[in-house]
Amino acid sequence: MKQSLHDSVKFTGGFWLHLEEINRNRTIPMNYKQLVDTGRIKAMKLEWKEGEPDCPHHFWDSDVAKWMEAAAFSLKKTPDSTLEKQIDEIIDIIERGQTSEGYYNSYFLQIEPTRRWQDLRIKHELYCAGHLMEAAVAYMETTGRRKFLDIMCKYADYIDTVFGPEAEGKIPGYPGHEEIELALVKMYHATNNQKYLLLSKFFVDVRGTEPNYFELESQKYGYKPVWTELNYFQAHTPVRTQDEAVGHAVRAVYLYCGMADVALETDDEKLGEACKELWDNIVKKKMYITGAIGSCYHGETFSNAYDLPNEEAYAETCASIGLAFFAHRMFQLHKKGEYMDVLERAIYNGASSGISLDGTRFFYVNPLACYPDGTLANGQKHTPRPEWFTCSCCPPNIARLRASAGQYFYDYNDTTIWVNLYNDSVTDIKMQDHCITLTQTTDYPWDGKVNVNIQSARPVECGIAFRVPGWCREASIKLNGTDIDCKSSAKDGYVYIKRTWTSGDNVEITLPMPVELIHANPKVRHDCGRVALTRGPLVYCFEQQDNGADLNAVSLMPDTDFKLEYDSELLNGCVVISTEAMKIDQNSWGDELYSPKEPVTVPCKLKAVPYFCWGNRKFGEMQIWIRQ
Amino acid sequence: MKQSLHDSVKFTGGFWLHLEEINRNRTIPMNYKQLVDTGRIKAMKLEWKEGEPDCPHHFWDSDVAKWMEAAAFSLKKTPDSTLEKQIDEIIDIIERGQTSEGYYNSYFLQIEPTRRWQDLRIKHELYCAGHLMEAAVAYMETTGRRKFLDIMCKYADYIDTVFGPEAEGKIPGYPGHEEIELALVKMYHATNNQKYLLLSKFFVDVRGTEPNYFELESQKYGYKPVWTELNYFQAHTPVRTQDEAVGHAVRAVYLYCGMADVALETDDEKLGEACKELWDNIVKKKMYITGAIGSCYHGETFSNAYDLPNEEAYAETCASIGLAFFAHRMFQLHKKGEYMDVLERAIYNGASSGISLDGTRFFYVNPLACYPDGTLANGQKHTPRPEWFTCSCCPPNIARLRASAGQYFYDYNDTTIWVNLYNDSVTDIKMQDHCITLTQTTDYPWDGKVNVNIQSARPVECGIAFRVPGWCREASIKLNGTDIDCKSSAKDGYVYIKRTWTSGDNVEITLPMPVELIHANPKVRHDCGRVALTRGPLVYCFEQQDNGADLNAVSLMPDTDFKLEYDSELLNGCVVISTEAMKIDQNSWGDELYSPKEPVTVPCKLKAVPYFCWGNRKFGEMQIWIRQ
């Protein structure tokens, strides 16, 4: 089994250490408190009675499971007996509640005991199982204790007896909310039991085949489906024929993760090609500059190509997290930097905007422009970050992403180490049976200089591939003080240095980070005539707090200069971009609603902060795409 | 009783004669067919039985009533025995169905017979009654026959016994959907029975007082209200303290009409001031350039000040019609051109866009930008015009507006005639006991020259006030060939000519109509950096059919010239505006979604057509506010 990397990467400072600490000290405890206070953990004891408050909901188990996974990841880095006890108690609860067959679902065991597996389309049964499996794998990796994994193996074994080809007398169905596909591949990695890989492959393969299972299911059990469009569930056609990202965005990317996992494990080229088609469709037509996806409020879905409204963006935090998961798998399939570019975009921007800087408040929806006075077509308004949601998938999801972020920093195989992301860190990677230690020193993402020091007990001949991010126009790399010819060594977004590495080897990477004005494809009608400011991996935004109200009355001047300043007081410390701009002068306009007179513009100062920091001060206007 | 003007103005050609003919020949017959086919007229016979199709709905009577009113207006101008018979049959149906007390409502008599007057908030009972009253008044004015009016007097008398102060043992309630207030004032005008004016005043006065009737009603009858926010119904505070237009837009403007009517009839200054506050709030903060109002899809409501999204505009056809009604009453209160400016804006643009050029298809929602590939936050998409709607208030509403448009062209009192609107027409107005005939000759709205010829059997000393529209920067007026000093004769948007008028007097008005680039208040964030093209009273728009797709990739050039051309083949004949512009070149962009490269723009030709004509060809993109 390949070494898991999320615990090999030790952050020693900087951006990600801070996030890791916030996550451990604030987000994980605060999520636990919510799980307790809202009755989610109590519900798992299967003691709820009709008429009591906190009636179990069909996705509650998944909230708890994601928290358990996050907590397990966190424990690995920083032991914490209280936290460990909290997880162990839940494991005991699940053990006690698991049926003799292996089934466990706190909703169905209490609320609809006679309807198990009857509403796969809506009721998240396999989804909850998948999240519990992921948690069990993480817990085993952290503690080495198999108890939770055994419980979930028993559950997976039971599911394997229930689901499969109809010819074998099994249910030929699949989850309405994908997740178990990727979880079963993790179970396979953790146990080496091929059955789990095959079950995952079954769920992938059967999806969207004719006759459609969801329709059969509705007929058989007489349910009027809550949502009838099959493409909402990516169940409109078999997955290998899907080439457009459609339907519920989180469901979609979780499915694509499972597809990519199965493609990788089974060398399924056709499936891999479908993943590539879906990937291209997302990143070329359906992704926000923040790495957010699923632009449409209605059903939390992908919209049509280039339909990327800013103020009306849905852009669920979980969808951006899911896109990072999918990107990671696409990287594993193809070892190309373009996938890491999207992963980096998502985790620094569209996913991180979903959590407050202090780790205790969240956005479910991540608009790219916010006008609190505006009313969306569905009557929604932008509001400050709450501490929790009725449907609270995002808070524990961002917690597990952050607790396991280290896994994305490196990859390796027998001959090559890929250095994907940059942060102060020390990482041990087993290469040819001994350990190479890579120590990064950097101020990334605030500065593009990265020093990588290599230590190895013995000289090792291998390639180390350093990622040159897609946002970087001209990188320079020095090996032990001497310039490397980046162009000739470049492939697919990485500079490959193949040599016999010895202790003390030093690589100095310089990724210049000027402020860039980014334009969108002219087919994105919402962004025509506008630019977004980026610097390095970060997308910037303008907040009312810094720039006053009426942000859309502001326009950048041509050939404007940008001033950079690290402000240690602001928003936990960040590089701020300042510039001169023009603003339509409200005072000289008067109170007419419409007029032929040309509006007077006056110079103004403009200050941009990283988008992931927005909504952490007094709640007000925010805008990424500014008029030019 | 003051002479009604809608039948005194005979259109003799041009824009409004064409609309009148389309309305008579296509819209009114087609609406009738829909009323029959959908079961609305059948429902009024009170013979519907459980299990049958076309279950009567609580607002169906109003659809029929509005059609009857439109048909009655039309009959007055052009007798039509078939049409008259259709109306008479419905009157007979209502007569047969009316209870001995005087009650008639096809929904409550059949579907909820025990719940009469129990759900005033939602069930449109008084609203339907109001529309039937308006129809009865129109029918009496056209035919001189009192039968329908008598039926409705009996109904109104009955309502008067039911509603009133609690101290008198009556229901202290008021309609959830306003309408009866203005209808009762029409009944008062038609009958001179002051009781109807007092009942209208009661409904106006009691609205929003404490304790809130809608809340009492819900408690009393145990209904869980469908919509709980009292400001949705303008019932959050007494009407004299209302200063912001809120809630359901059609409800709101119908109420404001009733308020203005009562203010006018009772010289209620405080009520008149509230009307003025509400008016100013609408036209300075909540009205589209098209004269559309109610920007918010959710609940068909007014949004906050300056929240006027274009693509996501709701802008119901009925709301724009209602704004015209309100404008007419504000004019009657204040005799100022600014009110006629809004009326003209609404009836030429935001209301007229709601009906196809051939009079047979409709828009309920009137966006100011349309991208058929876009999905709104509520999952709605822009679609071609249907022939009818489940909730079909708009089609008969536009029919009655058009059948009675003549009434807005003039107003008069003992000393002055106001000439408000311009179209080929002949109009007789009784002034000081004899008749003045005003004959207008013009190509308005395509051309700003208007000739007004005066005929009078005897010389008459009076003022004639000619409206100089708000869109006109410098009007010139000749009286019998000699220039009038417009400035010194101008007051409140009119040029007043006071003299002894004799037959053959001739006034030539010139209202120059250059293309204007209109800007919006910078607080309207959706329009910043954009302009709308207008010419005379018409707002123009760009359609995909003329300009290709990706309209938002187009921007006007500074100091661009506009070419005007009357195209008799296009859209029933209209003045088209052509200009040169720039468009972001998709071909040179490639397929990246985001890039730092400056997009290449290329020259393009641009063609604008009047907004009211949009959506009459192949359905595609449309945009009013173009980037500058």
C-alpha cells in the first residue's frame, strides 16, 4: 500500500500551519459542539422517540462522519486525548447500533425502519455509509486501531450482499448522492480487499443505465420523487457517455472522484476519458475564477456553459472542496500541473471563503459579488456567516479538507517525487526504501520564493518535479545556487530535476507574483468589461469596509499601478493591493433615477484583500470582478 | 358627472389605431377563446362538480371581468354584435348565480361555500368583486344598459353591509389583493351613490391598522397563512404612514390608485401626501427605465431601493399597467407632466412588451436583458411568449388598457384642456357647454411633429396645455404659424396657451427626438458603466436576431453616431437605430475560461429596435443596457 501523505507533511509555519491550528483549536471543537447541541450525535444512539425534539434527519450521520474524519486527521498531527475519546464514544455508539447484518443508519433505523434501501434517489443512505467508511479509514490510519474499520467492513460487506446485478438477486441501484464510490476505493486501499473496489466499480458502472433504476424504484415503492430530473443525479446516461458536468454540483464531483479512482485502479481508459471530458467541461466552461462550481441556486446545480453569475452565484463550499478532490485524482491519473492549478485555486479561494478566519463561522454559498441590499430571484439575500446550518455539510467538510491538506503537497512513485504546493514544511518520503526529507521554507502564498532543502541518509537517484503554477508566467529555479534551464526541463507544468540527490542539496524556486488583471472568456456575459485582480494563487476582492459602498460604481484606470503591502493587522495578516481608480460621483448625480447627463467620475483609492478573507468584518458589499 | 374620455378620443391612424385594431381583432377574441377553453366562463355557471376538470380558481372571475371590461371599451368604439352577445351571456350567468343577498364569486360558491370572507388575505374575493364592478361600469358607459351595473350595485350594497367598523357589527377587514377600492370609486362615479365612495374610503383607512386584521383572521379561522409578511399586502402600517413602495407590486399600485381616488374625491391632503411619497419612492428608486416595477421574482414584489436587476427582472406586465393607472390618478391630483411622463414610459415600453405584436402571445415577466441559456437563482429560464398562463391576469389587463388608452390623451376642467399624449386622433371635449374638437396629425412616436387643429362652433376662451414630455430637451410650438415662447408659457411640463380659440386655430408642436444615451443613478449597480438608448418615449433594445449572440461582449464607442431608419418591413414597421460599436472577439480569445491577456475587440455594426417589439422573432438574447 502506498504511503499516505497527509500525515507525512508537517507544516512548520506560515499559511497552512495557521489554518491547521485554527482548524484543530476552533473549527473541530466548535463543530463537535454543534453536533452535540443539534442532536446529531444523540440521534446515532437510536434512542429518539416520536414527539421528542431533534428528529434525526437522513443526512445527519454524514455530518458526524465528516467530523470524525477531520478529527482523526487532526489527531495524527497533534495527539489530543479528549478528542480521541469523543471519536471513540461515537464509534462505540455506532458499534452498539449496528445490526447483526452490519447495517447502520440512524435515520432509517429510527424513522423509516421498513423503508431501508427504498429511496436511494433522495435519502442519502449510501452517502452516509460512504462518509462513515472514509472516517473509519482515517481513524485506522491515525490510531492503527481497526475497530471502526472492522465495523465499516461489516457494513460494506453487507452492502455488497444487497447491491449488485439483478441477475444475482441483488438491487441494481446506486446512490442518489454519490460518495460511497470513492469511499469504497479508500476501503480497498485500507484493507486490500478487492471486493470493495469491485463494489465501487459496480456503482459507477450501473449508474444511468437503462431501464433507469430511480424510475423503477419510484414505481416499485410508489414514491413521488422530490426531484425528477435524472441529470440532477448524473443518472441520465451511463457515466462513460457523460461529457457535460450537470446537476447537483457536489453529487457530480463526488461521482467524478469515484470514477477517477476506479479508472486509476482498474486501468479503465474509457472511464478515464470520461473523467477528462467532464473535467474539461468544468474548468473551461463552468468554473468560477475562485475555483467555485455549481453556479445555480436552484438545486445547487451546474448551469449551462458560461452561465456564471457573480452576485447570484451559488458556489457551495462543498462543491469547491469536491472539485479539489477531483483535481487531486486527475493529477494522480495524469501527473499534470493543470490539475494542481485548479486544486490550488479551489483550496486557497472558493473553499476557504466558506469559513471565517477564526474558524467558527461559515458560508454555504460563496458569491463573487455581494450586495446585502439586493434580493435574488428566489428571494434570498446575502447574510453574514452563521455558525451552523440546518443542512450543515460544509462546516465539517472544510474541517476535514484542512486537517488533511498536507496530502496534496507531494506525490511520488518509484522514480519521481512531485512537489505540488508550497508552504513551510518538513516532509519525509520513502523512496527506494529509504527516506528523503524535503524541507520547504517560504512565505507562500504572500511571496513566490521557495527554498527546498533535501536530506537523505544515502544518495538517491530520482526525479524531483517542482510545480510551476499556471498563474506564474516565468519561473526561475536554482539548484545549489546554479540556474536550471526551466524551459528544457519543463513538462506538464513541472520542472523535472533528475539526479542523484544528496543531503544538503538545495533548490531555490522563484515564482514572480505581480498583480495580474484577469479577463474572463467573452462568453461569460457577467464578466464582460471587467477584470479580476489576482496575485499568485490568490484571487482578490474589494470590500465595502475598505472602499465604501456602491462598489460597482468603481472602475479601474487603464495602465494603473498596484501597490503591495503586507498588513499584519488586517484579516490575520495578508498582502493588500492598493491602486487608484475612478468612481461615479453620487453627489454630482442628484436623485434622478435616469438621466441623459454623463455621470461625473472622480478619482478614488481602492484596496483589495484576498477573497478568502471576505465577510470577516462588518458585513457589506463585496466584489471580485471590477469594471475596467 | 365628468365626461369619460376614453371613448371621446377617436384614433384615426398611426400607432394607437393599429394597437386598437390588433386588440379588437386578435387579443380580445383570443382572450375569450382562452376563457372558454380553460373553463373560466363555464366555472361562472356554478355547475362544476368534484372530480371534473377545470376546478374553479379563486382569481378566475377577475380574468373574465377584465376581459368583459376590455370588450365593453372596445364595443364603444366599434360595435360588434357577436362580442356584445358574448358579454351579455356572461352577465346573464352572473345574474343567475348571484345570491339573493347579492353575493357572487364562482370559487367560493362552488369550492369553499362555508368560507366566504374568511381568507381575505389570500383568496382574492374582494379583488374579483372589484374587477366585476369595473366591468359593469364600462359596460354601462358603452351600452347605456344598467343591468350589469345593477347586479354589481346589489353586490356592492351587500359588501357594504358586511364590511365596516367592528362597532357596527361588521368585518373590519380589507382585501389581500387591492382593487375594490378603485372600483368602488368608479361605481360612485357611475351611480353618484356616495355609499360606494365611503366604502372605498373605509377599505383604504382600515388597512394596516392595529390590531392587524389579517392576523386576527388567521387566528379566528385557524388558517396558516400562505404568506405571512404584512408588507407583502401593504398591510404593515396604516396607508397614510406608508412612504416606501413595498410588497407585491400589482397589489401596491392598485392600492395607491384607490388611495389617490379617495384623496381626490374627499380632498384628503394627508392621503394625497402619502400617494406622493409612494410615487416618489417608486419613480426615484424602484422603477425600470421601461416603466416596469416590481423587480423581484420572489413574490412578484418591490425590492429595496435601486435593486433593479436586468436579466433577473420580474417586472410583471400588470404592474406596469398598474403604474400607468396610478400615474393617471397622480396627474388628476396634480396636473403635472411628470406623471404623464411615467404613464407614457409604461404604456409604450414596460406594459407593451407584455404582448406580442400580433396581439396573441404574452410575457408575464418583462426582463430588461434576456439570455435564454441563463438560469435565474430560482431555476427559471427566459422562454418565448406563451398564449396564456395558469395565472393569466396580464393578457386581459393589457387588453383593457389598450381598449381604453384614449382616456389618457386628454384631461380637462372648467377652464383648461390638457393635451397629454400624441397620436392621429379626433377628440370632442365639452367645454363651457359646447364642444371643442381637437384633431391631432402626427407620426408619433416615430416623429416628434404634432399638428393640433381646433374646431369649435363658437369661440371659446380657455387654456389648452400641451405636454412637453420629460424626454424632450427643447420643444418648439407654433400657434397659427407663429412661435410661442415656450419657456414663459411653461408650467409643470406643459406649455399653456390661454386665449379665445376659434375654428381653424392650429398648433404645431415640435418635439425633437434625437437618440439619447441614458444613464442610471450610480446606485443602480446593475447599470453602472452602461447606457440605454432612447428616442422620444421609446426605450430601445438589442436583439440577437439583429446583432448576433453574446450581446454583453458589445460596447458602444465614445461619441458614436446613430443612424435612424424607418423600416416598414420590420416588426410591424418601426424606426430602427443603427450605430458602430466594438465587440470582444471570441475567435481571437480561444477556449480558456480565464486569462491575463487583454481581449481583442473588433468593430461591429449594431442595430437597436424598440423594446416593446422584443421577443417577436426567433427567441434569443436581448439587452437594453449596453456597456459603454
